[in-house]
Amino acid sequence: SQYPLAAYWQYPFFGTAFTANYVYGARRFPYSTDNGVNPLTWADADATTFDLSGGFIPSVVPLHPRDFVYEVHSFGEIWATTLWEMRSRIIAANGGNVPVGNEATMQLVLDAIKLSPIDPSFTEGRDAILDADCAANACANEDSIWGAFAERGLGYKAQASDGAAIQIGVKESFALPSLDVGTVSIDDSAGNNNGRIDPGETISVTVGLFNPWRSAALAS
């Protein structure tokens, strides 16, 4: 699905030269679950990694500079596009029932605001949505939520800077949660018990694993 924000009232807003904003609205790309239309991912929140290629040609409407990465609306486009993807997946998971998917998505986002820290990062906002879903729906939408965020580079082990103001050195992840290493401990009590691994020494290595999925059905 594609949705250009504010396209109707802004259609001739900047004069006849900007009639193409009927497609774009007030943003660089129309909101879409098609990455070939809207290519924005988490890397586009970082001035050192952003790349607007891969989709429609970015809008030339001068509401905000095309390459002004840290402008609040530029940040918001990435977040809103991800939520649009989440909505689509929740609708699909509910048999294509749009009203049910809309209601569930809006409720999750509103509940997540209450669970978010002050000035949350994008990953903290994502985790708050997961928390909200598990609190209200027994994690019923976890697969849809993770899938949506992974689609836009905010998947498992994606990294963000503190807060949402400026992002430097973000790390994208398009991965879903998977079995991961939690702790690693080494015991050399069968050897010289000096707490170090020595050549030829008999040791015991214990690796603790954990499953990041929260839903019992997905964690099994």
C-alpha cells in the first residue's frame, strides 16, 4: 500500500513546478510497504550511511532539505514507514481484516508510549512496542512486529545512539531473533585451577544460550 502524506492540500502549494507532490505529499517518499517505492531504512538516520537510492526519486518539495538527515521529519519518516509495515503485517496475520489490524496497531503504539523511557531511541521504541504486545496480547503480534522492524533495518541486534536527536554510527540489522549466546564460563579446576587456560590443561567450557523470542510458541 502507498500513502502520500498531505498530498491533497499541498498539491499546488509550491506552485505548478511542484505538482508531483501529489505522489510524495510532504515527505521524501510516499509511505509504502514496497521498498522499491520507499527505500528508507535505519541507515538513513545516520549522515555517514544514508542513501536515498533504490526507490522512487526523492521529492524535490522544499519542506525540508532532501539530505538533512537529522531533521525531525526525516527521522519520523523512517519510524512511520516502519510502523506502516507493522500495520500491514498485523492486518495480514489477522486474515486481511483491516479494521482489526488498524485497531491493534494503533493500540500497540499508544501503549508503547507509556512504556518508553524519556527520549527513547528507535530500538527502545521498538522494544516498548514488543513489551506492549506481550502485556496486552500475550505476544500475539511479536512475529509481525519483529518482521516489520527487521524489514527496515531495525531487527535483532540493531544499534542506536542515545535518544532520537542525532544518530552517529548506527548499526543496521535485517535479522529476526535467533538462538544466541548468553554467557561463556571456563572452569580449570580439573587442571591447575589458576583461572587461566594453559597449554595442555584440561578445562570445562560452559556456554549459556538464550532464545530472544518472548512468545512461548516462538521460543520453543
